[in-house]
Amino acid sequence: MSLNSLREDAWAIWQAGLEAVRSDRLVRDWVRVSDDELRIGRDPDGTVRIERALLGHVVVVGAGKAGAGMAEGLETALGDAFLHGHHVTGWLNVPADCVRELSRIILHAARPAGVNEPTEAGAAGAERILQMVGGLSENDLVICLLSGGGSALLPSPVPGISLADKQQVTRLLSGAGANIEQLNTVRKQLSGIKGGGLARACRAGRLVTLIISDVLGDPLDVIASGPTVPDSSTPADALRVLEQFATDPSRV
């Protein structure tokens, strides 16, 4: 076998791997629309089926480094007739270099490219998301799109905690070697949207979350700090992380 042939094979394998994890394609594969219903899922036992005749507004929210592709894939899967017929609107917090214009979903620049920490722009976007899901009713549907990087892209400090406080904690823990699970254990206790906070704020009759995981084992409450699932960690767990990694506990 020639060297050129090996290169071509390696390139084909690389391209196939990239294609297999394209966020737009993954979402398209999970969402189907017919004249009568919206189906989300591929497992017959786990597929969400919603009658279109009973469906009101559809709001798409979320955050993550794969968010732009996920949003684009969702719009393609839903199609123009559905997007306009059900008054689909949306807002996703994404890195600035991922922003582009879509049909119905706004991609909000929540942080500069390469800056993996919370920003004022991200906090403004998170507040907008909470307002959107909090103004719905039981016939409405929220589709939440989450992927890696969602924690830093979706800051919503609880009362008494400033954005600067969250930035300092993130820098201290990251610099001290905390892993993503430890970091997000603390983040969830300082946030109004993480650790199930988005789900608690949601007033829609249905909330469906599509997640692309970047965490080993796929723990749903760790990916993007779990804004739509119950938090398995506790304030005591967060304190233990701080005690383990903070060289000066008074600083956090």
C-alpha cells in the first residue's frame, strides 16, 4: 500500500469522524415533523410526540459551543411551515465567532472566542432566556439545546453574588486544577439558571432538552451545569470543592 493511499484513507477516516458528530446533522436526525405531529427522539420508547393541533408557541433556548449548529439543524428539521405556523422564536448564547443569522432563532454572542468564562453579555442573554421561558403557557413548548461550554456561556448569578465574584471563583478553581464536575458543582450553587434553574423558571407545558455531551459518562446535571435537570450535588458538596482547591478560602 502506497503512502498516498494511506494518507487518503486517514483523511477519509478523519472526515467521516467529523461528519458523524456534526451538531446540525445530529439534531436533524432526532427531530421529525409531519402534518399531524412533532416527534423528538429516535428510540420508540423514548420519543416525545406532540400533536400539532394542540401545540401553541415553540420557544428554542440554550447555550454551548455547538449551539449554532444545533439551532441551524433544528430550523432545518422543523421546516419553514412549522417555524412560521407555530410562531417559533429562539435565543441561544454562543461564542462570538459562531454567530450568524438564522430564520427564527437568535444567536447571541455571549463571550469572545477563546474566553471560557462568564461575561456581562452572557448574563444579559441568560436573563433574556429566563424571561422567554417564564412568559409561556401550558400549550407551549420549549426546546432547549445544550452542549459543551454552556456553563460559561450561561451565567446568571444569584442575589448577593456578582458576575465578578463568579469570574474570580472560576479562575481560582480552574487555575488550581479543578475538573469540570468539581467546577460545575460550585457554579450551580452560585447560579439562578444552572442546576435545574431554567426548568424551574419555565411555564410551558413541555420542556424538551437536546444535549451534545462533552463530559465522560454523560452526567446530565454536569453538562452545561444542567439547567433543565435536577441537581445531584448540594451546597455542602460545593463547599468541599472550595475547601479542597482554594488556597485562601476567604477569597471565595
